[in-house]
Amino acid sequence: MLTVVAAQALGGETSTPIVDGQHRSKVWCIKDASVTTGVVTSDAEGAARRVLAPNVVQLDPQRAVLEAMLQGWEHQQRARFLKDSTIVPRLRLVRRFVEFSGLYPWQWTPSEGEAWISELRSGSSPLRLSTARNYEIDIRMFCEYLLDPRYGWIAECTQQFGEIPQQVFHEDNSIAHVGDYEGDPSRRPLTYDEVQALFDAADARVGTIRARGRKGVRTALRDAAMLKFCYAFGLRRREVVHIDLVDLRRNSKMDEFGRFGAVSVRYGKASRGGAPKRRTVLTVPEMSWIVEVLDHYLTDVRPLFPAEKRPALWLTERGSRVGVRMLNEAFSTARDEAGIDPTLDLHSLRHSFVTHLVEFDYPERFIQEQVGHSFSSTTAVYIGVSNEYRNRLLSQSMHSRYGKELGGRSSQ
């Protein structure tokens, strides 16, 4: 912190530079400056002197300083144009940590942070790895704010309580970031083999039902096509069931896909209670097989349903629109018959779509637009690339850096 080591006269004026041993910064005690305790203060947004009421005796000074810290941190974040959806949960999290530890921020030690994460990991519903890391990051940022000399909290805590804040989460007790998928395990991306096994199981179900002479052949055909559609366009459940025939569009840049060059999504996920977001999802060459799937469905399968004047792409046996529950059941049935991890749910196909587009080397912005995410950070959570992809990137990097040397060695 910026501490005035010596001063000739507080409130007076001195031309003698005083050097802080830690920051090697020259500071002067200037007349009328806010130097009342031998510590340089700041007018930065969120500084202690701007949020603490001056010349007021608090009945509960510890609680008053805590509330001022939170108010100051809120001001600092708003000055950075962060949204309420980011700020409010952070403030709430700090209060949770205060309640858990039974201590104020200037009393925290790394031990409290470690005990907190350990507690959150225990019980019947342990915290996910990615969530725990986000908690650590938020608390670390709050501590960094308190430790920043520009905001004056070190001086304030020293003066009032004889204690100073310290960092709770550091390199040795924080969760390290790794490349593996860390989101909800039920939504992890499927491998290519798992996707193929899922589709094979859905297709095989048609033959099984037909061989047994049972009803349900047309619904099995529909379900197989519907699951492939989910994956090929990376759609959410609600988006899939609300697709109408008119939403299947041409892409003038990809005439070879005919009327299946794109899908117009009219019921995308809304933000903050707003209207559903619209977007157009393009058919990518790696998913061109969906053209044949949709053509077969519209030509040979959908006419088997009571489809007269029905706008929906996916129909029930009564001719109504397929619901989310029916879509979930189609996935669960195929998943179980394929012998895939039983904890996976339908949304894992959307995560698979994102991950596989990354592995197909599509730009991040393109993928973000395809899935309708407002922020790239949301898309990043979906990604769980394979070891093969990482090795391919490593190989490409090695060849780009040392291509000539590698080529020369291989020829010897």
C-alpha cells in the first residue's frame, strides 16, 4: 500500500519526497489533501472515503465498513459498465462467504476459503467444478479490490480494526483451469462414436418394431430423423419442436443443399423476459447428410401422419405438434439402447454440435451465431474437444514452427 513513512507536518506542506518501499512511488503531504492518518487516499470510484459517511459514529462499525466495501465494489464495477446480472450475484456471493466464515473481509485467511469450497463440495448435491472456480474467481476479485491501494481499504481497516485484508484464494489453493469439459456432466459433448451409436440405435429401433409387428414404426422413423436434426443444427429443445415447414430455407451460397440450406429459428431463447430471439442456422458441409434425412422424412414419413394443413415439421400420431417431453423420451430411448452414459440428456447434442464445429475449425464468431449465444463465454462452456483434436493442433503448430527441420529429419 502507499504509506507515508514520515511527514514533517500533517496538514502543512513539505517538498520532501517520501518513497514507499513497496511501490517506489514519490508522494508528498500537501496542504488540504486528504492525508489525516499518514496514508494516501483516493477519489477513485469505489474508494473508501467516497462510500463511508464522514464524522459519523457507527453503532456497528464492522457491519458499516462491510456494507461500504460492498457498495464501493458495486460502484467500481458499474464504472466499468458491468451489468446487474454480473454485479448482483457477485455481491450476493460475498455475503454468503461472510455468513459461512462468520468473519469480516479483513479477518479472512486462505483457511476460510479452503473450508468453504470443501463444504460446497460435500453433501448430496456437490458444487460443480466450473461453478466452484467461478466462486473462487469472484472472491479473489473482491479481495483484489480491497487490496488495491487506490481504494484505501487497507488504511481504513488498519485504522479502525488493526487488521488488513489479504487474498483468500491464491495459486496454491485455487482450482487450476484445464482443457477438459467442466460443465454439467449430463450435458457433456458426445464423441463422434457416441453420436453414431445414438443414431444407429434410433435407426435400429425402426426395424425392431417392424419385425415384431408392433405399432410405432412411423413414430420411430420420426424420432430418428428428429434426433439427427437436433444435432445437425445444434438446436435447443423448444426450438426444435417449434420449427415449421416454412422455416426450412434455401441458402443461395450453398445451392447443393436445396431447400435444406438453412433453418430459421423463430423461438430462440429470450433474454430477461424479452421476446424470443430469431436467428438463421446454416447447414454446414460436414452435416450435409441431414439433407437426405430431411428429404426422406418429408417425402416418406411425415405424410404417414395426419398432416393436412399442419404447419409443424414434427407431428404426433394425432397430427399435433410434438412436445418437449416426447423429444426428451426419443433421446432417452435411443441413448439407453445405444448403451451410452445414462446421465446424458438431450442438450448434450447441442454441446456436441458446438464442440464438433470447433474441431471442424469454424471461427468462434460463426459458432456463436449458429447457436444464438449473446456472449462467447457462454459458447466456451459448451466446448469439450477431443484428445485427437488437441494432438492435431499440436502437430500443426509443430509443423508451422519447425516444418523444415521435421521434414528434413523424416527424409533421413
